[in-house]
Amino acid sequence: MLASIGFFALAVFGLGALSVATDRDIIAVEGLGQAPGVAGMILAVATFALSLGATLRRPRPSFGSALVIALVTALLHLATVWLAVLAASGDLVIATVVAGDLVRGGASAVIVVAAAVAGWSGIALRRTRSGRPRWPWERDEGE
């Protein structure tokens, strides 16, 4: 759960920073609204959480799985935005242009990097068998 929240936070921060740095909207098509971006992000977080969950079920998950998780997450984000734009505009060309802009403009790269970092972090937490933080007085020590 922590890695999924981290992915969402990194992705939102990265997309916002990209928008500020380039002085452009991530999806710069008039009349579309926020629905395609929201739908893409919801499915990206769900895809990330499910694929990381499947990876963490193995006894000793590989760190290489983080790259696969990142690519799958970014591809499903891109496909969802494409479908949402197609549904909103009804135009195949506009949907394809928006998807192309996500790739060329760097938004898809932000999603890949955020998913790779968060996925690696989730795998690292699992491999180290870390538990929840404990206060000193919660420890089971004989007095």
C-alpha cells in the first residue's frame, strides 16, 4: 500500500513539475476537461498496485520486476487516456495525437520513472522483511 501511495505522489508531483517546466498542460486539447487524465491515473494506480501485489507474492521478488511493473503501468495509463479521449471527443485522430503528445512531451516517461522508483521501493520493503515501525515501549523485552 505504501508503494502505491508513493507511486501516485511521485506521478502527480512529476507531472506537475513537467507542466510547470514546459509551461504546457499535460493534455492540451480544448474541451476535453480532466476526465481522460483522471481515468488514466486511476487505472495506472490500480495497475501498479495489482502488478506489484502479484510480484510481492513470490518468496523473494526480483528487483528487475520493477521495470516490468513500470512499463505495464505506463502502457495501461497511455491506453486508458487514449480510450478516454476517444470516448470524450469521438475522434480517433485527436485521441492518437493526445497519446503521442504524452509520449513525446515526457508525461509517459514521468509515469515510468515514478512506477519504477515506487516498485523498487515496494520490492525492497518486501525483501528486507521490514515490519511496521515500533516505539521503544512496544518491544517485547523482558524487564
